[in-house]
Amino acid sequence: MLLFFDIETAPVVQLNEMPLELRELWKERYCKDMPQSETHSSYFRKRAGLYAEFSKILCISLWYIVGTEIKIKTLMWAELDILKSFFKAIEWNTLAWYNIKRFDMPFICKRAVIRWMDSVPKEINNHWKKPWELECVDVMEIWKFGGWMTASLGVVCEVLDIQSPKGEIQWNNIWEFYFSKEFDIEKVKNYCEADVEATIKIYDKLKKVLL
């Protein structure tokens, strides 16, 4: 069974709430290219969601494809519960997503270790695996056609005339939204699900040409 999924992340805490040593390590390692117009706090809110060492998972949207039928389930709220439910859901499934190998899989594995989970399922743990042993479908790699140039999900949606997720929440402002008074996990869920839907449409279009 093919299982598409996406994760949405946000910093665990604000920069000024972090332990001093970890805060200084962030500034030393990740702020070298910070624009002069940014403050350390605002830059942290924008960038920390990319790093599992500083951020947590807000939700994971799962789309099971069984023949022509699609079943949708989104895991939300407590991160540890999200991880436990996700690990049960992915058993014996082939995982698929856009940039799954470089971001989503490693991020989830790191968060599981940080949360002191006992193990990480083989389906998502790529440690020690050779590239051809990775049992997943990375739609971004399919789009690369063996080349080295990458493109964002939004760009591929635009050039293939596929509607991409647009609205109050976007990938580059979700962390600001998380710390605002207007935060609503349902809006994050809807954005995450729309992301997966767009990726499936890209995959279907590529599949008609390649497979």
C-alpha cells in the first residue's frame, strides 16, 4: 500500500525561553547568514522549524492509496502520541512524499530519539541503508529526472498547473502563526492535508509519463 504523508513543525519554545547554552549554540551555528534586518528571535521563529533539534511536530497527515480509493487521517496535538500513532500506521506500507528522504524521514527519527522512544520502525529508519535500499517514493527525486537541480513543491505545482496550498498559512510563516494569538491547529491540519493532496496529483501526473 502506498502511504503519502506530510509533517508540519514549529519551534518547541521561543528563543528567549531556551537554555542559555543551547541558545548560544543556535546563534553560533545557524545565524551566520541572518539578514541585518532580522532579530535573533524573529529569525529563530522562521528557521528553527527546519531543525529537529529545536522544533517539534505539530501534525502528520496520512493519505492511504488503496487502488483508486484514498483514506485520509491526520494526527495532531501531543508530539509523543503523534509519533506512536504514526509508527503504527506506517507498518508494511511504502512511504511517499516530496523530499521525504532529506527532510521528513530524518526529522521524525530525530524527534523519536529526542522523545526517548524505544525504537524507530525500519520503514522510516534509513540509517546504514544504501540509496537503492530506501523503500520509499520521493516525488522530488522523480521530478529531478536523475539531475541535480531541485524545485520547491510550489514551483512544480505551478508549472504543472496543479493547485498548490494557498491561504493564511504557508510553509514560511507557519512558525509565526504557531506563536500568535490566532493559532488554530485545525488550520494547520487543513494546510498539511492540502499539501499532501497536491503532491499526490504531481505523482499521478509523473506516473502517467514514467511508469
